[in-house]
Amino acid sequence: MIFNYHVPTKILFGPGKLKELAKETLPGKKALIVISAGGSMVRNGYLNRVVEILHSKSIEHVIFDKILPNPIKSHVMEGAVLAQKEDCDFVIGLGGGSSIDSAKSIAVMAKNPGDYWDYISGGTGKGMPVPNPALPIVAITTTAGTGTEADPWTVITKEETNEKIGFGNTYTFPVLSVVDPELMLTVPKHLTAYQGFDALFHAAEGYIANIATPISDAYALKSIELIAKYLPTCVKDGNHIEARTQVALANTLSGFVEATSSCTSEHSMEHALSAYYPDLPHGAGLIMLSEAYYTFFSSKVPKRFEAMAKAMGVDVDLLPQEERPMSFVKALVKLQKDCDVFNLKMSQYGIKKEEIPSLAESARQTMGGLFELDPYTLSLEETIEIMVNSYE
């Protein structure tokens, strides 16, 4: 019952909310708009809508459109140089988690000297203090997956060393975020599922983390409940605006969990996988790990697993006591089947079983801090065991 609470982001939430951005006071006079290289922001008209709003407010803009699904350090540095050269005084992240995360990291480096990895803790990062505040960040999310619109975290890969590591501080909270589920109607079925499970695992990991608080618990259980109830509908009918809105809310709640608790080692393991195999979508990697991961931890904090099972709609009171913790894992597997993502295999992305020990080592070296937030301290051997059990 001893905790701090700090989520300074103003959030505009609900269908149609992008239009209301025109009524907001934005934090500068020239924006760097960060979008992905995929072209969906242009094709779907979202970029044009944002640009029109900026024009209506006499705000200039520059576009940086190189962001990859697993964003990389060189693009952070390139975007920061562009922001400096063009005298941008705030950054807009438009798109999914990769674009918003990149916007956060670019905002840091636009105001600070040296290399981005100078400020990263873990792996080959130097862990140096960040001298200056970041440029103000506005987040406009078009996916429901990372919760990055409601937390300070950004995850970037140093491509030369295959290190995928999180970073964040007080200044990487967006000052303003727009969560408009109408912008999520165009997300394809498989990505809807991957992103929804990413949000679910942010909530679940934050709930079992050893720094969870009563506040993060409330957000986490509600997020789990909404995803279990509405994600299958989103996957089956992407135009179902009510289901999209509920999953968007779950995602933002999971961002609050990340701001008030933390991920655990499941994310460290996945980051190692997608750092070496960047074609692996983050949510898909988490799904692959999840059954073995949560099976392992179900006996470590059984009461927490009972509560998560209950949030997923399981009537745990009808079950024998010894079956209650694993009922969460069974509900998780059922949800994956309902969303057509149960049979994902690491081998589909080129990962070899004999690589797992070195990938487990990488997880512990690059993001070892999350292992310290587990409710039970995993050994290297147990980390390998979980990843091996996830392989087939």
C-alpha cells in the first residue's frame, strides 16, 4: 500500500475524437510527424487529417516516414537530426506502437547530445543520465496493442548488436494522446489479434509483477476482462465499433498498468526473439511464449492467477482449489483459439531450437531488469526451459 502515482498525459478517448484535436492547444508551432514506412497512414487518410488540423491551427510540419514494425536506433538518430535541422518544437507519433515509441525516442535525442544508446540501461547501453527534457510528444494511436499512448516507455532495437531494450522517463509521457477507435477499423485481422494479446500481456505481467499496486491491479483486471470479452469480436468483425472501442479502452488501461507497475520477463524473452528476428511481430512472439510462461508462474502466485481467471470470465469458485490457478492458462489458450492465433510457431520465423540458450542469455543481458520484477526469480536454466517449452 505504499506507492507513487504519476500519469501526466491528457487523453482524448472515443470514436471520432481525432476531430477534437483541432480544439486542443498543441505544445508547439512546428511538428515532426513520425509515421511508419508501410504507407497505411497515407492510404487510410489519417496523415492528411492530422496535417489539415495542423494547418487550421497555423502549425507547420515535417514528415519522417521510415519507421519499421520493430523500430531501430539509426532511424531514431536520423529523425532527431531532422527535427533539429527543421527547428521542430514538438513531435507527433501517428500510428501503432512502433511509430509512437520512435517519436518518444526521437523527442529525447532532438534535445540531447551523443548517441541514443548512451542513455540505455542494459546490454551495451551506457546508462548515462539524460541531461535535458525531451521535446513535447503528442501520440495518435491507430492500433490497440502497446498502451504507449498512456505510459512513458519506448522500445528500440540497436540493429548492430540485436539488442531490443526499453527506455523511458518523466518527459517521455505524451503530453496529449488521441485514442480514436475509428482509426483502428482498418487494422487487419491477424494484427488485431497480435496487438490485443500484447495489451493483455501488459496487463497480466503488470498484475503479477512484484511492484504491482492497488491502482495498477484495478487497471490490469479491467483490461484483462475487456480483452477476453471483446477481442474475438474485433478479430472476426473488424468494423464492430463497440468491440474496437472496448479493446481500445483495454489497451489504454494496459498503458496505465505499464505506467504504475511493469512488464515482467515474458517481455524480455520476446524482445530477444524479435531483436534477432525482426520480422516476428511482437504480439505474435508473446503469444508463442505465453502458455509455457504462465504455466510456469501459475504455481508461484496462485491467488493472482485466480483473480486473472475470474477477470476472463472463469467461475473459479466452482473449481477445486488446485485447479484454479491453471484455469487462467486454459482461458488464455481458449482466447488464442477464438482469435485464430493458437498455432503460431517460432520456426515459422526462422528461429531454431538450438538457438534458444543464446536467446535466453540475450534476454537476461539486455533486459535483465524485468527478471528482477518477476514474482519468482528465474534461473537461466528455467528461462531456457520456458523458451524451449514454447518452441513447438
